[in-house]
Amino acid sequence: MRAVFIPLPSMIISEPPAAEPLTDTFRYINGMDDVALQQVCRDAGAKISHADTLKAYVFRHGVTDWQSMHELPQTLKSHLQAHISVLTAEVTALQQSDDGTHKLLLKMPDGKEVESVLIPGAGRLTQCISTQIGCAIGCEFCLTATAGLTRNLSCAEMISEVMAARQFTRSPVRNIVLMGMGEPLHNYDEVAKFIRLVTDPKGMAFSPRRVTLSTAGLVPQIYRMMEDGLDCSLAVSLNASNDETRSRIMPINRKYSMHALLEALRAYVDKHGRKRVLIEYVMLAGVNDQTHHAKELIQALDGIASTVNLLPFNAFPGSPWQRPSDACVTAFRTELSKAGFVAVVRESRGRDISAACGQLKTEVIHRRKITG
Ligand code: SF4
């Protein structure tokens, strides 16, 4: 069955309004950078050199009980006890897939819930982090989009997602992907802080190339990443080979065209030399899955060092879109490979638990309504 396009309102999407995160830099240690940690030491009347030790306890070793931080002076421990908290996300629902994928529903201090997904790979675990509660970007194929944006997540809340995963699993998380609920670049300041904290060699010490930020294409913020020297891998959710199709399925394209987005990616690749951009391409039957689309995509990506992830659509209840046939997916990938692209078909992990972002939260809300 071919998908039918429903014309969208003629308005050009404006930049979504910013939603304030629940943030309190001087309350939650999870969101504290070096400056804030040193201030805590000063406030406690302790040497600022203890800031690195405190950071190692919390971010590297996951210690959250102040009194068991034996290398810190008692004055600092008492100050921490009295004034500083560790933001802990409570696991309120859990799903496990046959393929080992775990999906956690995490409750934040204001009662709002977000999803975080743990995906096993060859000897490594990847965590998919949410950056917002809901999302304002409105991609037509995304369940999270249907609920709109509630608010941004603070850096402390995103770090609490990583800490919750550590408690949940004994296997170390090797990769972080900012591909959960929300558009990371719509929450730029908190996400940039999060990336700096998780890649801090004295803290969580993730390699920057193992931290991937995925954006729907907020062009000015991609340039801002370059200006700020934000060190991570970049993925772009492109999903179309031309402006017409992209604008139909991703309203953000009416604000920042494919041309502008691809120019930003060329500038990004030029600036970063050997870095490749990951192009994500959700394949929707009859919409963007034909070989002529592949040929168009090859032209569009000319000059951009990239790897293409082909993601056959993971249908959710009520979705108007269909998964493409295996033959279409293979033909599409072959076309890209012939042109010299590294193109990989990625099956959605955890398909039996509906692992597309937003689905666990939607199901739990639905169940709660039924059970009262
Ligand atoms: S795909 Fe990502 S950016 Fe698009 S609506 Fe969903 S969460 Fe937002």
C-alpha cells in the first residue's frame, strides 16, 4: 500500500520555542562542570583541588554516598550532605527484547518520564539517550512527535540516564547516541554541557568518537557546534533525497532546506578533516525507497564524507507509513554501494518491544489510563 500524503498547513515552521529544562546547577552534582565543582569546594572551605577527586567519585566510579568518599575532607562531605544532591532517575517501566535490547522508562524529579534504550552489540553496549521530554520538530514518521514538546532535559537529568543504565547493567556502556526522545540541538546548551561532561577524561571518559549527536538538521546549531569545537560524532536524520519529499515528512526542512543543511555538513566535514558524518535514512515504502531516490541521494551527498545508515521503517500503531520490501531495501543499498558509499542496513533493535523512541512511554500512559 502506498502512503498518501496529507497536505500540511502552509505555514513555514518557525524555530520551535525553547522549553526550559528543570535545571539547578548548584543543587545537582550530575550537572556540574569543573567551575561548579570548584565552587562547591570553595563554599565548603575546602581546597579546590578536591574538585577532581569529587568528580572521579561521582562521574567515574558512580559513588553517590558522600560519606563513603574517604579521600575527601569531612568538611566537604558535610557540605555536600547539606547542600548538594545526586539527581537519580527512577526506573518506572522496563521492557526487554528477544535481541537483548532493554528499554527503560525513567522518572525525573518533577514526575515527567523519558525513555532510555540499551542496545547490545559485539562486546559493547550502546545507550540511546533522550534530550527532551517530547519533541517540537514534528517529523511525520515519529511517535514522539505526536505528543509535542513538554520541556528540555537538563544536563543533570541526561547524566542521570547514564547513571541509571550503569546501575541497571553490569556490562559497561561503550557508546552513547543522542537519538532518543527530542532534538538535541534544540536543547543546545544543556546537550553541549552533557557532551563535555561525558567525554571529560577525568570523569566518565567516553571517547568523543563514541558519543554521537543525531540532529534533524538545525543548521545554525551545526555551525555553532563548529564554532564551539564541540567534540563528538555527528549524525543527521536526512530521510529524503530531495526537498519536496523531505519537507513532506520533516517540517523542519521548510525552515532549513536540504541545500542549506548539506552546505553545513560540507563545512563540518571540511573543518574536521577525517571526520565522517553519519547519514540516517528512514526508509518509508513508496515515499523514499526507490532506486531513483538512491541515485538522487548519491548526488546530494557529493563531497560529503559520509556513511549511510538505511533504517527500514519500524511501524507503530496508527502509523500511516509502511515498511519497504526487502527487495527495495537491497536495491537501494546496492545503488549506494556501487557509487562507493558505505551503506549499512540497520534493523531497529528491539522490534518486538517497539523500540522506536516514544513507544514505551506511550504504551505505559495508555495502560495507566485503562487501569486508572
Ligand atoms: S525523529 Fe527525532 S527530531 Fe524528529 S520528531 Fe522524532 S524525536 Fe523529534
